[in-house]
Amino acid sequence: MTKLSNRVLEMEESVTLAAGARAKALKAQGRDILSLTLGEPDFVTPKNIQEAATRSIVDGSASFYTVASGLPELKAAVNTYMENFYGYSVAPNQVVAATGAKFILYAFFAAVINPGDEVIIPTPYWVSYADQIKMNEGVPVFVKATEENHFKVTAQQLEAARTDKTKVVLLNSPSNPTGMVYGHEELEAIGNWAVEHDILILADDIYGRLVYNGATFTPISSLSEAIRQQTIVVNGVAKAYSMTGWRVGFAVGDPEIIGAMSKIIGQTTSNLTTVAQYAAIEAFTGPQDAVETMRQAFEERLNTIYPLLNDVPGFEVVKPQGAFYLFPNVTKAMEMKGYTDVTAFTTAILEEVGVALVTGAGFGAPENVRLSYATDLDTLKEAVRRLHVFMEK
């Protein structure tokens, strides 16, 4: 008799973390590996944020527990962030902070899903959404966003997927893994559809500050009061502020749902690390110059590497507008090399030329691979050169 729960036995491993771990293991063996797997900026956390964290350690503020849902000062800083980048204010009882945006997502699903409730997820999708829903006895319902429509779904597609069990629609814009960004009219149509049918909108906005080449990030929660009341916003410091290791995420929305999430956090992790809260306060309220510097660097990398990758035989890429991923369709490349499985294809690339990519299978896209350009240009150029070598063998 197994000692493990059905829940964990049915859970998929994160393909992004697995790919990153495999690349690190091969590096440890002395292999020359270029890893384009993890969504992690290669910049150090800005100095002013480091200094704020250090001050909280030295003066003793970071030594103690805080309220499980976050320091009052952190909630005030989140309000400042919302005023500056969303255009509206939030009250303290509309804010909860936790150990990373990933756990915020889990707490949301735990707070609102009953067994059998359905959550509509546009595909391709970030790898943890579906398993978190299933862990909370919900049912993920996938709606395919096509490359022809730049990986975006329409309100009409969502309506076709709606049933009397539909409780949540999940939107991630800019998207991981595709980098696509929804426009104002597209979001308005989806938001009004959700309001009409009393469906919650879960807006994963973690990449909202990272848009390129004139693209604009439109928060769906900013479009109308009715849409805002239907929306839970999820965000954090990891991507825009290069603070992946600090593990600070937050949610903003309906006080009843936020209160339920706070209760779950209180019975699981308790407060996120206190020193990280002080760092986040500075991130949200301090100078924002470093964010723009990093955004410009990502934009340069995108504009440099996109045409080079599109030149690799069999790789077909829709140019993204945000985040820091490229998501090429490799159907032709697999045919050229005699592969029918994208995971086997990415494994061969890793073993033969030392470039670690992430299989699209875990994102609901078995004809794609994901690569992150959150690394330096020299590494990116060399990685693309090796892909050429692999394809031309």
C-alpha cells in the first residue's frame, strides 16, 4: 500500500524547475551548458532595496513575526503601487501578501474552489495553474489560444467553454510562456462577459511592467468598477524588480476573498519573511529607475535574438510584446530531425549541443518550446548558434 496521497501522485512535476535542475546537474558534471530555462532576471536586486532590507535587520524590525497577511506598511506600499500603475486605490482589507505570487495563486484557489468547480485557462498556460486547481478539487478547462491570434483567446471562445460550473477565468497578460499582451478592447470584452455571467477573473499581472516596442500593459481591473469588483489581481516583486529569491507576492480584490486567503495563509505559512516585506516596501515606494533600466535591457535582447532564432531551420516564432520568453513552434524542426515528441526533442538539444530549453508539453503546447531571454546577449547568441548546429547536423 502506498503511503502517498492520491493528490500528490496525480500531480505533475513543474517542467520549468525540472529543466533548470537538469541543466544544473549537467553543469555540475563539467558539461558546457547554456540554460535558457528559468524565468529569472539575471540582474542583482537594486541597491536601494538591498539597503532597506539591511536597515530592517540592523534596527531589529526584521526579527519578529508580522500579521499573517502582511505588515500594515506593506499593504500601504501596495496601495501606492496600485495608485501609480493601476490608477485606483485599495483599502488594507483588500490586500494580502504571501510567500511569492505562486503561493498567492494557491491560496486563491483554496479560498474559492469547491469540488467540481471549473476554472477556464487559456492555453498555452503557466505550468502550475492546472495542478494548483486540481489540488483544490477544481477542474481546469482549457481554451486554445492560437498562434494566428497571437496566443490570445476571445470572449466568444470563453462563452463556448462556459458551463453552470464555471467559477473563474484566468488571464495572464503579459503571458508566460508566450509573451503576448491583451489590448484594451480584448480585455473589455472578456471583463464584461465575466461580469454578465458572474464569473471571477483571476488576473496574473506579474509581468505587467515588462512590455516592449511600444506595447502597453492594460490591467483588466482598471477598465470599470464592475470589472474591478469581479477581479482578483495577483502580482509581486520577482520579475520587474529582479527579486525572485525574496519570495514576495500579493493579491488585491474583494475583501471577503482576500480575508479567506489571509485565513489560509495564517494556517499554512504564516507571514512571509519579515525582511522581505521591508524590501518590498522600498521596491513599491522607492525610485523606479532600475525597473526601466532592466526593461530596456530585456527589450534590446528581444529585438536582437528574435530574428536570429527565427532564422534557425524549422523554428517559427511569433514575436512577443512582454515578459521575457520566446515560444517558437518547432513542428517543422521536429519533422526535420525525426522527432514526434517535443520533450524528447528538447532533451536531444540539451544532450547534443548543451542548450537547455523547456518543453512546451507542460504549457499545454506540445508543438512549442520555451526559452528565456532573461540572460546576457552573449549567452543568447551562442545558444542560438548551437541550435543552428543541432538543426544542420
